[in-house]
Amino acid sequence: MAQPTPETTPYELLGGADALGRIIERFYALMDSEPKFARIRELHPADLAVSAEKLTSFLSGWLGGPNLYMEKFGHPMLRARHLPFPIGVAERDAWLACMRRALEDGGVEPDLRDWLMQQLQGTADWVRNRPE
Ligand code: HEM
């Protein structure tokens, strides 16, 4: 079953750097084009290339691959870095829905996709800084 074990990292199961890069590219392309993600799109900079590089670098380490975010940008301090943006339940859920679509479009196998979404839910809720 395609779920991580101590021997295989989620990063490897996903297909490594190329696959992760493609998924995050798709994530921001969806955010940029789908009306239902307009609300979270507005919070991001006009040019999403840097956002894509940061998220890809962060997820690389978070999934058990090279710790690229730390090397390039320092400690992630995810909660602190999200404080300037109003993130409530609607923003959290839109972000997660956008990620689910990107994983589906990337052909990530359902077991692995569900496992990843479960892990991401905790982090997405942790960066929430509005009660509703
Ligand atoms: C699992 C959940 C999440 C992860 C792993 C994540 C990761 C990141 C990372 C690594 C950055 C770059 C930080 C920096 O270097 O400045 C970032 C920025 C940002 N995130 Fe998140 N994030 C998550 C959830 C969310 C949610 C729920 C929202 C809601 C809209 C959000 C909105 C933003 C915005 C607006 C920025 C600033 C623009 C940018 O640098 O792209 N994030 N996030």
C-alpha cells in the first residue's frame, strides 16, 4: 500500500523533486484561475513564482526529502510567517481544497493522497489565525 513506512519517505513515494515541483505548480495555477480560490489568491503576491519556490522548498523537507527551505530561507516559523494574512476556517479549507485538486490532477495515488491531506490538515489549521 502506498503509505509511508520508516523505510520510505512520503517524498520518495510522491516521486521526488520533479513530482513535487509539478504538484505545487498546479496548486498555484489552480489558485490563480479558479473563482472559488479567488479569496485566498488575493492574499498572495501578484507573481506566484516565489510562493511556489517557498512552498516546494518547505514541503520537500516536511515530506522527508532535502530540507531546502531551511537552506534557502532559514527557519520556516510557519505560524509567524502567516500572521500578516487573515486566515480563518474558509481560507484554511480553500487552501486544502486547492491542494487536494493539485494532488488529484498530479495523479497521486488515492491512499497516498488521503494520507498527505490528513497530515496537511493539521498544519493548515495550525497557521489559522482567526477563530472563524
Ligand atoms: C499545510 C498548510 C500550509 C503550509 C505548509 C504553508 C506553507 C507556506 C510557506 C512555506 C510559505 C512561505 C513563507 C515565507 O517564506 O515567507 C507560505 C506563505 C503564505 N501562505 Fe501558506 N502554508 C499553509 C497554509 C496556508 C493557508 C491555509 C493559507 C490561507 C490562505 C496560506 C496562505 C499563505 C500566504 C498568503 C502566504 C504569503 C505569500 C507567499 O509567500 O506565498 N497558507 N505558506
